[in-house]
Amino acid sequence: MIGSLATTRLIAAVTLRRLVRGRALWVGGIVAAMPIAFAALLHERQARATMNITDVTAFETLVLAVLPALFVASSIGEEIEDRTTTYLWSRPIPRWAVLVGKLVGLVPVVIALVLPSWFLALQAGARMTPSAASFGAFAVGAFALSLVAATIATLVPKHGMALMICYMLFFDLPVGALPGSLQELSVTHHVRVIADMLDRTAESAGLAALGCILIGGLWLAIGLVRVRRLEA
Amino acid sequence: MTELEGPGFSPETGTTEAPVGAIHDLGYKRYLGTRRDPRTRWRVIAREQVASAWKFWWRFKAAFGLAAIITAIAGGMMLFTSDRKSSLGRAQGFAMQLIDTTLPESIIWFCRAGFVVSLTIGATVVASDVQSGAFTFYFARSVKPHHYVIGKLAGMCALLALILVAGPLVIAGLRLGVSDDVDQLVDLLPILWKTLVIGGVATLAYAAVPLGFSALMPNRRNALALWAAYYLVFGAMVYELGKVSSGSLAALDLPRAVQTITYALFDLNFRSRDAQIPVAAAVASLAGHVVVAVALVSYQVRRAQRTGVGGAS
Amino acid sequence: MTVVSVDNCSKWYGHVLGISDITWQLRGGVVGLLGPNGAGKSTLIKLMAGLLRPSRGSLAVFGETPFHHPEVRRRIGYAPEHEKTWDELTAIELVTAMARLAGVPRERAGKAAEAALAAMGMTDAMRRRVKGFSKGMRQRTKLATAIAHDPDFLLLDEPLTGVDPIARIDIVRQITRLAAAGKTIVVSSHVLYEIEALTHEIVVIHRGQVLAEGNVYEIRRLIDRHAHRIRIECDRPRVLATALAIEPHVMKISFERTGVLIETREPDRCYDQLATAVLEHGIAVTALGSPDNNLGALFDYLTGNRR
């Protein structure tokens, strides 16, 4: 029997190969490029020399609303909806390896699009180099939201992508803007904390990172339970 | 085929009389009755669109439920805060009753519910048909491309009207219902046609534009992602750009364009920190979006008809 | 050794009953799974493949529940009914990945995939992407994924759907070869004469229940409440009919354009008497056959559709 690690690697490799041969990467590239174009245009048109870093962050979080949905939710949702999981789950592999393998293949892609987008957008708009903390923030945010997207796709495969976008639009982004402790439920809020967008201490950044991981981890746990019981 | 002793056999005469009765062939027969007028084929497509949207919970009912909640909240706000002043326009010296601003303020929320429908249905309609090979079925029959385009558009409009027209109309009705007296009621009657106009314009935009995106990409998920990125990211971008440059640029943001028309119709014309979108630009933006979207769908469908697209993949 | 053991197994999909209280054992060989659409064939196959769990009762393959025990799935090869696969991959990439996931070591997976595709007649197309394949090519690629890891137990759900006649012969030959090599194979199909070409052992499923199982001729013999029909084309059908009409086992005689159709409860006796009558009266027989000596007729009898 193939080991769990090898299974995960193989599924990740196949997922990446399929992604590269499709058009989703191009669409993701267009989405990731939008904040760069915006920042450049805004910088050109604004009276002051630099723009507010918060504006660029706001657009980057919108990119975070779309990319995990495009790559993770749609890939897993399509796999379940098209019943190609029958090929995987009739093999002697643990069921969780399919979900984890997909994440291993796709999360780096999401991060690989978000981070350069953030870097170039800030360069174009504010002539600034992003801090290491902000890179870490968006990486952790992309990771956590990918876990959320994966689970939503296992729960509602046909509309996983749409529901992930709705989750961001109607829950994560608005809740992150609320005062009080409800904010802790929002990944984008934690991203802003880690990236030093809000008043923070080193401790709060650490707690925010933990918050992201906890939210993502909780969703992943639901996804793993779901996948364990899912019938093809 | 006859039997040795079948019906009609007469032992006395030794002959078999001709059987009385008729045998009905119950096998397939080509339909020879009246047929629907070809010009109404689009209605069949529209009806099918609505029926299939209503079938499952996540396709339409969830967004419809959201619209119902928005209606209930807006209605509740109107009923219980009728004597409160709205914050809208306060900085510019406008003093408006919350009861009067609830309806125009709620339009943006109905637009969000409409966006949800566009995600679950609108932005994947044509791409799904391309992927599944449905065009083979359409064009193997006497369905013309424009039947398909009109049918799909009409179906989407019917669904979105339930959110973008019905919801605001209910709130408008409530507003009329809480009028102080008959004179006020008569004065407020124009909000009904204004609501209809706004609802109609928003319905057309939220029906057509996602359809256009679904025709842009042959893959469902890519079409959906592009539409979401256009609506959320690009829309926010042009709105922010519009704040610092021309307000007309901000009209490319669909919900803001709808909101601009709403504010104009309800005479909520005041300057604020928001981008000042000229009404003409908002109308032109929505009209332009609809025209381009319909053109895209028409082109894709005609192309599918010409190339015989239909291979299921 | 018992390959599959099904014990009072039922499966519901919400309110819809997939299979109902099936008890059945499979000890080996090739078994044809027959049934109309919605009978429960795919449900039973998916239960055996480890894709579904029984709602009630138990189902074991090689002594283990396939859903909960991944290691037993190493010995199972499953070709699903649906056509969807990973279209972006080439056939060789797809089958290699499937072989590796089934436990074939990396260094051997490529060769095993090539051999499986070659066995399915896909050598020329193996480096093309699945996206551009015809229905038949997809079907053959699917079958290659099922056999690449040399499983002991094959589950083939409608394996011949959409395949051209020549490829069909090839595939039937391959399945026969695999069976001869000692593999246990369950084939579900609506193409009844092809099931007949593969095996005489059948399981008939109807409305979620096992209606009949075993050798097709034995089952036919057991259906004594249905008359056996014999069609004879000859030059003097009425003379032949007169000779047989007095026999008590003959239930009905019908005349057709060039012959006569006899319904009898005792076909063996009828055949003997038929031969005697033909010789006695010098009747020239041009054709002799039975519309009931095939799976289709058996299927119709069992499911209540008389032809």
C-alpha cells in the first residue's frame, strides 16, 4: 500500500499538473494583478505622493476573497461533483489524504499569487516594500482561507466556490470590521493585525496568527470529518 | 398471426367472420397536434431556467431567503424608528427621516442578494451549457440563437425580479402603509414607480452582466471567478479611482451605479466623501454593461451553433 | 474462499431504496449483474468498491468492510459507470497515477500502466490527453485504470457502454483472459448477449432485491410457471401442429408466416416429440430455435415483462 505521505504528494502533484494545463491559473493571475493595476493608477491620479497602505490592503483582502474560492473550493467541489473521487476513494488510500493532498498542491499556488500581488501593489501604489510581517500575514490568511474554502466545497460541492465568496462577503469581511471580540472570528481581521494595519503589539500579532490557524484548523477538522463520511 | 381457435370462428359455417373492433398501435407515433409558435420558444427556455433554479436550496432559495430577511429588517426599521432622523446626508445639512431613507438604503442590500444569485446561477449558465453539451440539444431542434439568449435572459430576469423588484416593492408598500394621512399617502405614491424603475434596471443589469461573463469562458469555474473578481475587486477599484478622478469612472461599479440612480430618483442629491457619480454616467454604465453582455452571449451562442459545440467533457 | 459476503444488506439514499435486504455470496469466477435501470446494480458495485456504506446489514470483501479498510481496496479494481476523469492528463499519466495510488511502486507504475493501456488497445493514444478522447477511448482508459495494479477482484460497471464492436470483442476477450487467470470479476451490463458471452453465472437484481442468482440455464429450468417457446420454420406447419396438439404438455400453438410457435411446459419432451413428428410426416424443417434460450427472455420472465 502506498504511504499517506506519498499519497498526499502524488495527489498534490497531479492537482498542480491539472491546474497548470487548465486556464484557472490565468484567471487567478488576472485577479492577482488587479490590485497592482489599481495601485499604479491610483498613485498616478492622487495629489499626494503616496497612497494609504490601508487602501492597498483592502484590495488585497478582496483578492483573498476570490483566489481560495477559485483554486481550492472549485477544485475540490468539482472533484466531488464530477464523481472523479470514485477513482480516488476506491484506491487503498485514506480519505483524508485526498483533501490534504489537494490543499498541499493548491495552497502554495494561492500564496504564490497573493504575495507578489501584495508586494507589487504596494510598490506601485505607495513606493514601499512590504514588511516581513505583512508577507506573513497574507500567507497565513491565504492558508487559513484555503482551509475554509476546502471545507465549504466538501459541504456543498456544486456551489462551493460561490458559497466561499459569499462567506467572505457576508461574514468574514463585515465581521472583521465590527468592534469588539466578534472580530476574532474573521481571518481578514487577523491578517490586518499581523500586517500591522491596526494598533498591535508583538503579542497581539502572535495571537492573531494563532487565531487564523485556529479558524482554519476548525474548518479543516469539519472538512476531514465530512470527507471521512462522504459517499461517492 | 392467427390462432387455431380464435374469436369470430363459427363451427357451423366453418369460417371465421371478420373481427369486430380495432387494434390500437400503442407504440411511438410522431406528434401531429398543434405546435407552439416558434417565436415563443424562448418562453420554454425561460420557464426551464426558473424551474431548475427553484429546485435546489443553494441555487436560488438561499438568496431569496436573504432578500426576505433584508425586507423584514428594512420593514422593521421603518415601522419602529419612524420618528428617527437618518444619518444620510447629515453632514451636508440634510435632515431626513429614517423612514424615508430606508428604502433607498436597502437597494444596495438587495443588490448583494442579487449578486449571490449571479454567483450560484447567472455566472455559470452559458458556461455550463457549453461544458455539458446542451447546445447540441438546443440546436438539434428548431431553436434559434436569439431564442436561447432571450430565454436565458428572461429567466434570469424573472428570478432576480423576485429579489430586486418584489423586495423593494414590499418596503415601498410598507412605507405607504405607515403614512400619517391620505394626503401623505398620495404624495408618496410616486415611490412605487420609482421602486419599479430601480428594480427593473437592477434586475436587467444583474441578469445580463453575469450571463455575459458566463459566455466569456467555456469553463464554469473560471467564468464564476472572473465575474466575482470583476464585481468585487474591479468594482471596488474603479470606485476608489473615481473618488480621486472622474466620478464617471466609478459608474463602472455596478452596485454604485444602481445606488446613484436610486439616490437621484429619491432626490437624495448631496455631496459626501463618496464618489460623485453623475446619473447619466450611471445609466450609461448600466446600459453599456447590458449591451456588451448580451452581445457576448449572442456571439458565443452563434459560435456554438456554427461549430456544433456539444461534446460533453 | 469467499470473495464477497453480503448479509442482509440494505442501502438507502434518503427515502430512496438502493438495495433491500440482500444476502449473497460470491466465491469467484465471472458473474454478470443484471437488472433494469434503477435496480440497484451500481449501488451494489459501489458498496463492494468501498465507496458506500451499508445502511443496514453488512458487506465484506475478502473478509473486510471495504469502506473502512483501505488495505482491502488494494485488491479491488473498479471501473465506474460515469465518464468523467481527469481530462487534463494524458492516458498514461492518468493510469500511472491510479496505479501508484493503488500501491504499485513508482518504478513499476509506468510499465504497468503501459501494459494495461496496451491490453485495452490504447497504445497509440496513450500520450494524448483524455480531454480529446471519444467515448469508447475513455471507456477503455477507465478499464485500464481498473486493471493496472493487477487486482484480484474486478468491478466493472457497464464496461462496454459506448465501445465500438471491434473494441467490444477485444475487451470481452481481455475480461475472459483475466477470469482465466483466476481473477474474480463482477460485470454489470444492459447488453445481455455480451454478458452471455462472458459468463453463465448471473445475479438478477430488481427493485433493490436479488431476484435470481446462479447458472442462467438452471434458473431458466426453475421457471416452470412460464412456458418454454419453440419456434419451428417448416414447409407444413399445420401438419406439425396437429401432431403435437394432442400432447398434454403443449399449452399453446401459434402460426406465424413461415412456421409455428409452440409453448410447452416440458421442452425436453417436446423436442423429442418434435423430432419424431418431423420424421414420421416427412416435414422439411428449415429453422429451429427458442426465443427463450437467452438472457433477455429470462430477464423478462423474472421481471415480469413478457415479450
